[in-house]
Amino acid sequence: MIVNSQIATSRCNNKSYEETIHLHDTKSSDPKKDPSDILREKTITHDRYKNNNGIIKRLTRGVARRLLKVVCRLSHKTIRGMPYFHFIEGTQNSQNPCLFRYWFWQKCIGLNRKAYWPVHFTSKVNQPQNILVGVDTAPGYEPGCYIQGLGPVHIGDYTQFAANVGIISANHDFTDLRQHLEKPGVTIGSYCWLGMNSVILPGVELGDFTIVGANTVVTKSFAEGYCVIAGSPAKVVRKLCPTDCKPHHLESPYHGYVRQKHFEDYRKRWLQA
């Protein structure tokens, strides 16, 4: 009996030893993963999520842009159909069309609110009640312009202004910078063109079809017109033949936002020029 129990015990121990060896072999056959492999798997998973998320964002932005364009088009058509915004339709074929964004910056935001013609939000117009602009003329339509209306400023029809143009109608008193000298004003004819960075000083009169070159400082008058002036101070660099100059007219003329047929009443009521 003792011998049999010893044999059974040895068999049991051998069996447990074999199971232990088998488990050890199983564990050794499935080696632990390298930490770099785990990090790589996590990175790949994150990249996949990031890529999917980026695709969803791009699709969402694309749909939002299309919806915004549709809403803007419908709003623009609705606004153009309103009687108050007649100037949008009436000036669409002009050189200085009265766009809704110009009106919004002026009348809603308040930049150059008193100007009755379209002005870029980066331009500055002082004392617009002293400024008389003609048909399809909009000083400050381009960015960076400075239009000073301390003195009377008269500008003819179809005159165009480039960016960063300055019109100075009155100078400071050299002995007392708080005061201004006599205000002779500025007069600019019709069908003129003022190039970029040009400056018109007080007392200057420019005739019709006067072309002012870029970076020109005009210190004296060229009342005869039909010429190209340039330099600092300005001088005539070319004469224009009056018969070669072609005036044009719009079918529906506007002085800024105001119809021409109503402009005289507007001038009497609101302007001092």
C-alpha cells in the first residue's frame, strides 16, 4: 500500500510538472510585444481617426460654404429688389458701382456715414457736406484715400481716383497748428484720372481730361486740362488732343447713392458746397 501511494504521488507530481512545462511553453510561444510596436499601433489608430475626422470637417465646411453662397445670392436678389436699394441696380454698369458692402460699412457700421457716395472702409472723408461730386465720381472708392473737405471741393463727372490719393483743401497755420489758413478749396474737372499716391494741395484747379501720374504732388493749377502731369511738383509731360478724348454718359446717372434728378434737392438740403 505504501508503495502504491508513493507511485501515485510521483505520477501526480510528474503530471503537474508536465502541465507547468506546457504552460511555460505556451507563454514562451507568445512573446510580449515591444513597447515601440504598441506605440506604433496607437499612432496608426490615432492617425486613422484624425484622417476620418479631417474628412468629415472638410465635407462639413464644403456644405456650409455652398449653403452660405446660396443664402448670400438669395439675400442679394432680395436686397436688390427693395426700392430703397435702387442704386445697386442703377449703378451696376458704372465705373464706381454702389455695392451693398460699401453701403453696409458706411450706413450700418458708421465709417464715412455722412458721405453720399460709396467710400472704401479704409479711406477717410472729412466734412463731406463741403464736397460736391459729379456723376459716377467717388473719391475714396479705392482703399487708403484721404479727402479733406474743410474747404470747398468740387469734382466733375466721371472722374476716377486710384488708391492712396489725397485731396487737401486747407493747410494748417504755420504759427498756430490748431488753426487753418484761408480755405481756397480744390476744383477738379470731368473725366480726370488721379493716379496712385497722388496729392492735390489747396487752391489747385484741374481742367477736364487731366491725367495725374502716380506719386505726383500737384501744387499749382492746370485749368486748361487735356494734359498728363507728373512729378513733384507736378509739370506737364504730355498734351492731349481734345478731339481724341471721348466723353461718355450713363443711361441712369447717379451722384453716389442719389439719382441725378433728385440731386439738386439733396444738394440744397444737405450740402454747403
